[in-house]
Amino acid sequence: MAITVPPPRAPVEQSDPVRQWYANELGWATAERRPGLPVQLLTGLRFDVLQLPAEAGFAALRHVGPKAPVALRGDSMRLFVAAGSAEELPGLLDWLEWGGIPLDLTAVGAGGLIDAPTPPGWSGSQGAAVWLRPPEPGCEVEPTLPALPSLSCVGGGTAPHGDPAVGSGLVRLVDTAATQCHRVRLRRTRRQPLAFS
């Protein structure tokens, strides 16, 4: 997998404090803001995002390192994962024998956009995305994200920064997320009344 280096930061207009916070505090790219829409983060540069029902996401959190960002928007959870993970998701689901099973598990990767959660401690509009686990300003996010194992992790090694949960964590995270999404789907199906013809 090729490593993508984010492009240099473009100056952010002073009138948009949310975009300014993401650009200056985190170094994250945002899309040009359109009137009436929230600030949007560009995925695929520094991170990708797994989206799943919040109910399933809470059960999968144990496979996300304590510093990996996690956001909520309504009843949907967004788990931030290593850039490039979105394109790996279909093959990974097939390998884990979840291929062909309808799951409410999607990934947003290169060229994608997600609504930026309200920065920690700021008031946001009702229904806006919020941080469950915010990123740390001034810290690189990439070392905290679940990823596929690298060659240095093969054979039970650890990730270069020493955290064994990161580097091989994407496989465990996706397997747990798929299992929990399937359970949520089955519970919802059982709650629906039977249709008689």
C-alpha cells in the first residue's frame, strides 16, 4: 500500500472557526464550505472512516486504541482507521467470511467526505456530528489508527510505535464490527411485525 502524504495546508479563512480549528490544530484537510452545510473533512489523506450503527459501534470500541478518534452522528458511529482501509474493506469482509451478508457497515476513503464533528468543548447545532473520542490537537493521528498488519507486524510483532493493538487492529475491528452489525440487524428484524398475505 502506497503511503499518501497530505498536501500542504492551504490558508483557512479567518471567518470559519471550525475549518480553522481542523486545519490549524489537527492539520486535517477540509472541503470548501458550501452555504448551509457543515464543515466536511476529506477522507483518504490522513484517515479513512468506518461507519456503522452506534449500537454495534459501542461493542467494537475495544478494538480501537484509546487515542483513535471516534465520532457519533445521530445513531451512526464513525471509527477513524488508517488511510487506505476503505478500499481493503470488501476483501477483508470476504476473507472474514462476511462477504455477501448485508451489513450496515460502510467505509469512506479516498475522495470521500464526512461531516466534521463539532470541536471538543464547542457548542454545535442539534443533530451535528460530535466527538466521542476526540483527536489530540498537535499530535499525529496516523499512529493511533487501526490498520492492516505491515511487514514489521507479521509473525506476532508490534507496530513500529510499540502498540500491538495498532497495525493488526483493523482485522479484529472489522470482524467485531461485522458481527455486531449482524446482531443489530437480526434484533431489528425480530422486532418487525410479521406480514401476512
